[in-house]
Amino acid sequence: MGVLTAALLTVSTTPAAASGTYSGLAYVYGAGAWQGDWSNEGVVDVDTNRTSNATCLWQKVLWADGYLSSTADIDGDFGTQTKTATANWQSRYGLGADGSAGKNTWTKAGTWLYYVSGSEQSGQTLTLGYNGAVRDFTMTRDANGNYQFWDGDGVKRTAGYNYRTCS
């Protein structure tokens, strides 16, 4: 029975989680030093986490780098416009231009995170910025390690994979 249960769990595990490249957490997450925080994020694309606050955060990256022209394009829905923008962004940075924001894409984007203010001490909020090619934006990493950003309406949102409240 134990072997059968283990086999079923192995089969039901998503490929990204099985490969150890995704933290498996429900939020865009970081811990300790902020460098490299985005190196184990989940996929956002037209099939996976299509409508989510994590998609909103990814769209903010695309907007900051000039691949989405307006904050109105940051809607948390990974449609054809976001897919095309993602593929173009990936081409610019020498990644496989598949239009899906996965481990390599998030890792590359994470290289442009920078420290703004706050504290890296446990229990404190850490304020980081994203140094885009066209625009910058500010976000926070809360005491639990979850990334938060301000959406187009100026509301602070947590970058979760399983829901969409951003606009």
C-alpha cells in the first residue's frame, strides 16, 4: 500500500515541483538575502496560473521593461498580448522565447531587483524595486517572505498564483 501511495504521489506531482525548480508555494516568495529570490518561481502562461496576481507581477516586469505600453495592460490575465510580450522579452535576454514565464525567465528578471529601504532582519518588511529598462516600480517582501506590489488602482496586492484580485 505504501508503494502504491508513493507512486500515485509521484505521478500527481507537477513537473516543475518534481524537478525541484519550483518552491511549490502559493506566492512569489523570497527568504534571507533578496538576491536570487525569483530563482524558484512557478510558471505563469496561457495554460498555467493564467489569471493570477503572480501574472500581474510578471506583467509589471514587462511594463517596466517597455514590453507592455500601459498600466491598463496589467490585468492579471496572461493572454496573447502578454504571451507575445514575454516571448519578445525572452528574446532580448537570450532565453528560449516560448512566451511562458518559468524558472529561467523569473530568474533573469530577478537580476534587476534592487534594495530600496527597510530591513533584511527577520520579521521586517523589505522594500525592493525592479530596475526596468523604461520604468522602475517598487514592491515589498513581507515578514512571511511573500512579494507584494501596487496594482493599477494603487492597491497593494500579494503576488499569489492561485487567485486574481489585481487590476
